[in-house]
Amino acid sequence: MKKVLILVIIMVLFEACSTVPITGRKRVNLVSDSQVLPTSFAQYKGFLAENKLSTNREMTNQIKEVGKNISQAVDRFMRANNMVTEADSYRWEFNLVEDKTINAWCMPGGKVVFYTGIMPICDNINGVAAVMGHEVAHAFAKHGQERMTSSYGQQIGGLLVTLGTSKEDSQTKQIWNTAFGVGSGLTMLKFSRTHEQEADRLGLVFMLMAGYDGIEAAEVWVRMSKNSGGSSTPQILSTHPSNAARIQDLKSYLPTAKMYAKKYNQAQSQVKK
């Protein structure tokens, strides 16, 4: 029975394996767009109904303009790379809510929210583009769906531990369950940091594709670090890479991002001719 279950799991994971465009990272996604997007859109609508939109017209227009430019660049990229069905599934929307929290997020399907608290960190239109590119990248790479899949994986892992220790005494079962809990928890944190780094890199590519200055991507995290006073959770215990790690990675990745953006823009120029 256990061998059959393991074989079935392996077959399902193999079928669900795909590659993230541009970064080339292998991912496993068991959640389809049809399963997650209706819920995502409904939750976004509910959030907007319960939160106050910013009355600052200048900042709101900036969010919407940058969001439109970057999402259109991503849409053109997808359509040029045989991702038409995926491109059609997005319902891009960009809103600024009145909240002092330093935050921005994007739900599956392209529903983006900026909080007014993050605007001083963005500082300028290129900073807005850096944060916007990062959030759009989460939707593009389907990180939300992948996190849902990983939670299923934890449940399956727990089941396998239970099956594997079914004949052991209670103390041995407890040891194995504790070890699995700690190990899977740290793995999930690392998994989340991988998503954040990937969104940083994809976001840098996307903002460059849309014509913004990629140097500002690292500068956003310089300002974020200054705002936090240099304090941060140890990276191994955090869902996000450290500010210093992000700054260094974005600076190092900038030449590669420029190469991708240049190829994209050249291809777009050929299409227009």
C-alpha cells in the first residue's frame, strides 16, 4: 500500500512539474488557474470594499500608470512566448489604499495593492516600478499557486511519516513527527525566500522591459534597510531574504536583466516593423 501511494505521488508530481520562464527554475504546481482565480478575484473585491482607497490623485495615478506599463510588457512577453492562454487569464488591476503599513502585494491573476506607507520607500517613479515589477512577478511565476501546492506537500509528507512509523512506539512517533515539523517548517521558509529572490529578479527584468531604470531596484532596498534601522530577523528564520542580500543580488543580476530586456525590446521592434 505504501509503495503504491509513493508511486502515485511521484507520478502526480512529475505531471505537475514545469519551468518558470526567464529564471528557468523548476516548479511543481498542482493548482490550476480555474481553481484559484475566481477566489482570488472575489477576495480582492472584498478587500477593496473594506479598505479606504487613497484620495491622493497623483500617487494613485502613478500606481495605475506604472502597473499598466509593466503588465502590458509582461502580457506582450507571454503572447510572444506561446503563453496566450495564461495571458488571457490575467485581470490586471492596480489600487492604492490609505494605510501607513509599508507593504504591497499581488494576488493570483494580477490583482495588485500598494499601501500609502510604502510610497516614501519607493521615493520616485522608478522605485514604484521596482516594487510593481516584483509584485507582478509573483503573479507571473504563479507563486501563490505554488505555495498552495507546497501546503498539500506538507500534508502528504505528514501522512507518509504517519504510515512509516505506524508500527513504532509512541516516543519514536513523536520524535519523527517533531523532526518532520521542524524540517518542513525551515524548508517552507527557504521555499518562500526562493520566491522572493525570483520575484526580485523577474521584477527587475519586467521594469526594464517597460522602460524604467533598473538601478533603482536595489536602491528601494537600501531605503528599506535604513527605514528598519538595520534590524532584521535571521535569514534562516525569515520568509524573505535579508535586505543586504537583496541589494547585493539585484546589483549582481542587473546586467543579466538588461540582457533579457534588450532581447525583448529588439524582438518587439521587429514585430512592429
